[in-house]
Amino acid sequence: YRMQFGCRDMNAGESGEIYARELRLLVSQAYPDFTAVAQEELTIQRFIRGTRTPITSQRIFLKECKKLSEAVGFAKMSETAFTLNRAQRSVQSVSSVQNEPGTSSSSSAQPPAS
């Protein structure tokens, strides 16, 4: 169980809540003699290392969460912000391409004078 716990990363499409639940189960099987506080700390550390994006991991680490539920909530907020930011950049990119001179969607294009 220790190897499974140490290698367990968040899967694509897996929520933070499910990932955290799996980690709690694995840590209790891998380290049954550890106190609940020690298991919680190990689980938070593994959660940080196993999140999908490095920026989320860094943000959770810097937040210094003392409870796994805090880390899960913070990860959810971070992932949402990351997704919204990425979507916003995508929309801005498409918008800037549409506004380039010479594109067919440019409203400032006028027919040549005769």
C-alpha cells in the first residue's frame, strides 16, 4: 500500500474530493500505526504532489493547508481560476485574429473606389 500511496496522482477527470478520499484510504492502509495527524499531513503532501497542474500544487503548498479539506477546496478554486484564465486567453486570441487587417470579418474594409 505504501507504493500505491506514494505513486497515486490525480487522474484526468477525477475530482479533488474523490482523489482525496482515495488518498485517505491508501494512507490508512499504508501507515495504520501512524496517528491521525501524521496520516493527515502525509495525505496533504501527497495531494499537493499529485494534483494535475504544477501551478495548483505550488499554490496549495504556499497556502500551508493544515487540513486536507482546505487543500481540496483551494485546489478546486485554483483549477477553476486556471481554466477560466485559459479560456479567456483563448477568446482574446481569437478576437485579436478576427480584428487583424485584411481578414474577412473586418468591418473597416471598404470596397475600392472606382
